[in-house]
Amino acid sequence: MSAKLEKVEANGDVAALMREMGRRARAAERRLALADPAKKTAALRAAAQAIRDSASAILQANAEDLASADKEKLTPAFRDRLSLDAKRVEAMAEGVDVVAALPDPVGTVIASWERPNGLKIERVRTPLGVIAVIYESRPNVTADAGALCVKAGNAVILRGGSESFHSSRAIHRALVKGLESEGLPADAIQLVPTRDRAAVGELLSGLGGMIDVVVPRGGKALVGRVEAEARVPVFAHLEGICHVYVHAPADLDAAKKIVLNAKMRRPGVCGAAETLLVDRAAASTHLQPLVEMLIDAGCEIRGDEPTRAADRRVVPATEQDWSTEYLDAILSVKVVDGVEAAIDHIERYGTHHTDSIVTDDTAAAEKFLHEVDSAIVLHNASTQFADGGEFGFGAEIGIATGRLHARGPVGVEQLTSFKYRVRGSGQIRP
């Protein structure tokens, strides 16, 4: 942090601190937007190596965060989102390397055409500008968001959660080393240095025009606040109520693998399944094995009457369960009358995030893929593929469930806008 920022922070004036960060971000963005693509690539590769070189410091910082989390008696799922180990640190570094290797989107000609009057028009990708990312417990977002924004020519102001404060600072230091190694502005990736919640409000205000878009990544309370208070555009999803629908012709072994992974691989991520729908025509053969498997794996099942009849350990489901994002080892289960009923249930209770059908019936699969209006719709695959890295984006800044600009995993291309370049030879409009 610069001496000026340190002085402002020491004064305890959060509004002044955030305004200064916004001013610096805007200045850095203008430089980064014009930076040589090779320099951005090299800086990100250096940042990835700096993460690897700083692994012990990052893990030490994470241990400090985990110790605080344990005192607060946070849920196991929350602790899992916060926790880092050597494998996860390496995965962070690998993600930054993948982003570095992606084609640079800035300046890419998306379309071009010539008008009858001879004007030659091009639609060209440009950076969005300055992005604010507000996130909670997952420290890896620091690396993902920083790398993606730099690759797309954007400056970013990161506001991590209080729970991951020390981890995020350690990761941020590695990213800045990468930028500085190639002469790129360190202010292109800034981390809010205070836990004061007033900083969030300042970011949502837009910092006097210095913020171009806000990306919240966290629970319903955080995202709801951002969407309600932000004075600038928002890329967000409020909840990830994801469904797996097991259709009648589904192979049981395949269904078991997909359902178990969708729920239990990491129950606390937004792509984790929260509701299992089972076709009534498959209930006699599939319902009991699926429920038993999940309960034996440590998952609480909240089910309708047919599901409760399949296993006495099932807890009765309430109406609220169908619209609950548990982010924990809890799954609601319901028997439905065919693909139409499954689609209707998803439309009523889903959040347009990620939904999957398991079936060997191609026609049913295509109907589901066509009619389910979610950002990500899958056939015979786990909902936990709702991840920018799994889409080949290297990482993601979040999952957007809106219909404007970005939808699904927000990667490098989604962090750009466009402008038109028009070349003429003296044309005037009659």
C-alpha cells in the first residue's frame, strides 16, 4: 500500500480511503487498457509463480483466519469455503496460469461489415473499466478476480470478507508482485485494507463515478444488499437453488454418481444441488437407492411422502424447503410426474442458476435443455461443473443469473464491453 493510502487509513476516514482507492483504480485502468497483451500475460504468469513461492505465507495467514472461524463456531460448509491447503493454493496458481494463457480479448474484432456508402464498421472488445468485487469467505476469489480483471484490461477493487482477511492479503501481495515485475500499475489490483463494513457502502455508491460494475460473491444477505443499494450495474446471482432431475430412462449407476457428486462434493458452493427430483416412473427402482446412498454419505434428506416412504430416516419437507439454498449437507427430494412437471417445479422454485437432467432419453434431454431457463443447463453431468475453470475460462469472477450482458460463469470475455470503429473516406450524411 502506498504511503498516502496508509495515511488515509490511519486517519480512520473510510470514505476518504475508498475515494482514494477509486481514483487510483481509474488511473491504473487507463494504463492497463492500453497495455501490451504480452506484458499482461507475463505479469499473470509471474503472479502465479509468486502465489506458489508464497504458499507457506498464504497457508499461515489462512490458519489465522481458520482459528478465528473456529472461535465463531461457523458451519463445516463455511469452514470448507474458507479453508486452504497446499492443493488449493496450487489450484489457485494454476488458475492464474490458465487465465494468462487465454487469448487477450481487448481489441478483438467481434464483427465487421461494410455499408453501401463505403463506411467500414467494426465492433471491437474493450475493457469495462473499474470493477468492484465484494465477496465473503472464499479467499481464492482474490486470485481469480484479480487475474481475470487484469487479463480483460480492467482495474479491480477487491473487498474480501472479514473471515478471510489475512488469507486475502497474502494472496493479494503475490498478485501485486506479478504486476510490478512487468511494470504494470500495482493499483490495477487493490484490496480494501479495512474490515469496516462502511467500505462496502462506499463501493456500492460508485465512488463518484469511479466504479463501473459491482460483482458480489457470497450469501443471500450480501447479494441482496448489493442489488438493493448499488448505484452502478451488478453482475450477480441471489441464490443457487440447483436441481438434479432423474428421468425414468436414467441409468441407476450413472444417476447415483451424478447425484452424489452434485450434492456432496462440496455442499457449500453455489453449484451444489439443493433439490433432487425423481420421475415417478423411476421411483420404484431409483428413489430408495438414491436416498439411502445420500443418507449413508452424511446428507440429511427432506422429502415428500413418497420419499419418506422409501426411507424412514427422511425428514418431512415443508413448502419452504423447495426454495431453500442450504449450502450444507441437506437435500430436498420430490417425486414428479415426468419432464413437464420437473421443468414446472424448476421454474417455480429455481433461481436460474444451474439445473441438470439425468436420462438416456435424448428427446427428453433436449426438451429439458431447451425449456429450462437457467444460466447453465446440463445433461448427464453434475451441477458442480458450474465453474469458470471447468468451462475453460481459467477462473470466474462469479456466476451471473441475470439476462443482461453476462450470464453463467463470468470470465475474461464477459468482463469486456465493446465499441464501434468506423472508417470512412470522406462520407457525409445526406
